[in-house]
Amino acid sequence: MDPAAQAILIRADMLGIETAFTRAEQMVPCNIGSGKSGMCCKNCFMGPCRITKDGQTGICGATLETIAARNLARAIASGAAAHSDHGRDLAFTLEAVARGEAPGYAIRDVAKLWDVAARVDIPTEGRTTNDVALDVARKALGEFGQQRGELTYLKSAPKKRYELWKKLDLSPRGIDREIVDTMHRTHIGDDQDPVHILKGAIRTAIGDGWGGSMWATDISDILFGTPSPKVSQVNLGVLKTDEVNILVHGHEPTLSEMIVAAVQDPELIDYAKSKGAAGICLAGICCTANEVMMRQGIPSAGNFLH
């Protein structure tokens, strides 16, 4: 572990301040054994059902294999929903920018916009940047609610991989469609076949990785600039004792990019100085730290563990 993080954790312990590590130490382990969460099903109100004996099933008849598959599938659906919704929010932002309804935001990488438009079959010749951006945003939003067919970005995968997905019926129809399907099939009284459940979970994961998350990446590049190598600093030492320290956190860059701009406002810097600070220090935590570092060179203070 980073020495600066170690020092802060020791200091926090001396002051009686909770951290992720102290909370973990206080956590009571699962009563059916550590590392056996797949043996417990809490998907309906007849449970929770804890499978502790060979051949035992849940009240609904679900076997250990079915319960483990359901639990994994639901975890995948939850993660896919979070990451893909990130892409949806950015698509809404791009749509607002194209309509002139998002003051402070702009299309910073027009070349990336043109590249994305070409990949999703949106014409660009003789059209304005905002017109193309509006179509790209609508195309992205349409892929969330799409009910049939397959996601456009799947064909960006290596040909052999794409053909394998098609052969195994793993091509997602729509981003939200697969998340809903996974939640549906893991509910009581529905899919009991663990292999079939996991096939649905894989479609959901691909729908995120080659759908929502990929749209999030591309639209972030369009709006905030495509990342390039930057020289910056990392660890808690980036914080300043004589400045106002602001840490951006989360996993969507729409707010953090505006904060990057705001802390450079001379009026805000003068206000901080009028209160006795030497200036404003901006740093990041977790995912957002990476976003603002790779695009703006903002230093990273670390992650939520310290």
C-alpha cells in the first residue's frame, strides 16, 4: 500500500475515524460460511433460503446451481445498469449540447464525432457539427430501448469474436432489454436452468461492454476531448494544507468537467484567497479521478479505501 495512505489510515485509527478497513473488521460474517454467498437466495419473500446440505433446494425448488447462477446474473445486471446508465446520461448531455441547451458544454473533439458517426452509419457530408451530434445522441439513446436486432457496436469487435457471439446466441438485442431479461429470468417461478440463466447474463454483460459503456467512452471523448498521455501526480500528497481542497468523486464526468472549469475562475480563486486560502486545489477520487486526469491532467488523491 502507498506509504501516504498507510500514514493517513494510522492517523484515522488514532482519531477514531471509521474507514473501509475498520468497517470490514467489524462486519459479522455470513452464518453459512465465508465465500459461500452463492448458497443463499434472497430473491423472494419466501426466503432467504440457505442451502447447507447436499441435495437441498430452495422453497421454490431452486438447486444450488440455479441459486448461484441467479445471484451472479443479478450482480451482472446491477453492474451493467450502473455503467450503461452512465452512457445514457452522456447521450442526453450530447443531445442537449447539439440543441444549444447545455451552457458551458461543447463538442471538443469533432474528429471523434465524425469517426463515431461513420461507425454507426450516420451521414456527415455537408452537415453541421450539431446536426451530426444530435443524430449520434439519438442513435445512442435508441440502443438502450431497442427491443429486437442487435447493438450496432458489436460489429466493432474482432470478426471471429462477433461470429462466435452470433453462433451461441449471445448478441444483445438492446442494452436495457437484456438487463430486464436477466432480472425477469432470475425471479421466482421463472428460469431454473443455470446454464440458460448464465447465457442471459453474458448477453447482459456484452450489452454493457459493447453498448452502454462503449457509448459512454466515445461520447465522453466527443464532449471532453480524447485522452492523451499526461504528466500528473498521485496519492494523498496532492492535497494542500494552505488551499481549499476539492475532490471530485463518482463515475460520470458531466459534473466533474464543469468543476475543473470552475476552479480556474479568477473570481472563485480570489474569493478563496479573501478567506485566507492560497488558492483552490482540485483532485480526484476513484473513477472520476481517472476521467479528469487522462483528459485534464488533474491529480488523483487515490480511491475510497483511503
